[in-house]
Amino acid sequence: MTLSGGPTEDTASWLIGTWQLLRCETPLEIQSGTRMHFAADERLDYAIPTPEGLFRVTMRWSLARGVLLTVHDDGSNPVEVGATLEAGDVLTFDFGGPRAWFVRAQ
């Protein structure tokens, strides 16, 4: 799987940057303190706190019609999730029912 054409939907104005988990619904098990950095070059750096330190994953991303697609560089593990920006600069991901909310990291 390849992502082409670059980010869409005027992402530079609202998705680009670093986001930190605010909360998530069950059964999602996103760790408190999880951060995602969306870069304009379609790189997504995902940092997950663990007892041993930060676990980092780098992926590619694209956005089309409110759906965020993430995929590892080798094309594995593609994930599609609904993505919207809500009032108060809150990024919401809808995983087909359960949701997670992120806020801009300071």
C-alpha cells in the first residue's frame, strides 16, 4: 500500500502538529500520555509511554473525506479511523464506535 498525493483537506491548518491523548472509551486501551506528531511530509510519529520508557512508532498517514489512514512504511497494518476536529481544538478519532479524544500538546 502506498500513500500518494500528500495530505489533503487542508490538514496543515488543523491536523499538523503534536496531539496528546485526553481520554478514550472502552474497549480502546490507549495509554495515558500517548502523543502523536503529524508532520506535513506524511510522517506520523507515535509515542506511547511504557514502564521501560517511550515506545516509538513511525508511520505514514493521509486524510480523505474525514478518514485518517495510517500505515507502516512497509505497507503493513493499515488502519482507517474517522477523524474530526471538534470545538476547543479537540481531535476526535472514531474507531467504528469507541472514540478517543486528543488535544494539542503544549
